[in-house]
Amino acid sequence: ATQAAGPANQTAQPSASDQAFRKFVDQYFDGFFQFDPSSATSAGIHKYDGQLPAYSQAEIQREIARNQRALRDLGRIPNDGLSETNLFDATVLESLINGHLLDLTSIRMWAKDPNFYNTQAGTALFTLIERDFAPIDERLKSLIARESQIPDILNNAKADVVNPPAVYTKVAIEEVQAQIGFLQNALPQAVAGAQSFALKTEFAKVNQSAVSAYQQFLDYLQKGLSL
């Protein structure tokens, strides 16, 4: 009897292109989640729970440069060596990167809308308390790390947003007022079950600093940017 050419269930090794693409994906999303860590938390990826950029002009420019490099790197991976699935994923990812660059370089809400900064900060905090994905003390530690960035985030909003449309400022005032209420009421209630006295004490200080920063930001919006 003739022997089969090889085991029927033998799995083909990934091509060089497939291996390069998998490495690219890991590296790209590591950078993306560092820039937008709340999206990682929402997706159930908790490596970035204690991170939050201050969204300074320098950080935004670095993210633009990182995505421009990523497009070049992705373009160097030969399409004809990719599996059908990876070819589809590469096409989708290229579109995602182009869309992210469009947001940062052309739409530029970070330079037009003061609420861009409030949204980044507020979402980063909310994603840590909306689900019990970890013990509350562990999430509180991450919450403190993220909330400590809020004064810098709001200072960057003042520095980078120039002559926003009046409607953007109006919406930002309403959203910031709501965010102050969230920090003063809902957030302390959400972490009240934590066991660590040290963490609770640190949270109280950081939260008060964030409230003060928001109150100053609200005053700035009402007096400095309102028409």
C-alpha cells in the first residue's frame, strides 16, 4: 500500500509574512493602548489599567509619528505571503490606522474641542468602576494612578485648544459640570468597599485635587472661552 505524503492533520507553519504581521499587530496595539488605555480596559485587557497619558502636544505628536511609522512598516509586509485571514485583518488595520491619523492630523479635535480632554479623562476613570473585573482595591490603585493625571490633562486642554466653536465650549461646560458631580458623588461611592485605608486616604487626596482642577477648568471655560 502507498503511504500518504504526510499526516493529514499536520498544521502548516505560518509564513514569514504571517509571522511579521502578528509581531506588527502586537507592537501596534501596545502603542495604541498606551495612548488610549481606557479602550484596553473596556476590551478586557488590563495591562494598561494604571496608565493614562496627559495628552500633551508632545504626546499627541509622538502618536502621530508612531502611526505614520506603522503604516510604513505594515506596507513592507508582502501581501502575497499572508494567509487569507491575515490579509483581511491587515486591510482592516490599515484602514484603522489611517482613520486614527485622520483624527489626529486633520480633524484635530484635541485642538478644537475642550471636551476632548474631559472625555479622555472621564472614560479612563469610568472603565475602572463600571465592571467588577478585579477586586476593588486593585482597581482603586489603578484609579488613583489615572486620576492623578487629570490636572495635567486639563492644563493641556487650556494650552492646546484655541478659539473653539462656541457650541463646543457650551457642551464642554455641561459635560464638565456633570464630571464634577461624578467625582464628588458617584466615584467615592464606587470605591467605598475598598479595604485598604492607605489607598482610601490617597484616593481622597487625588480625587479632591481632580475636583479642584475641574472647578478651575470650568471657570476657565465659562470666563475664558464662553462667548
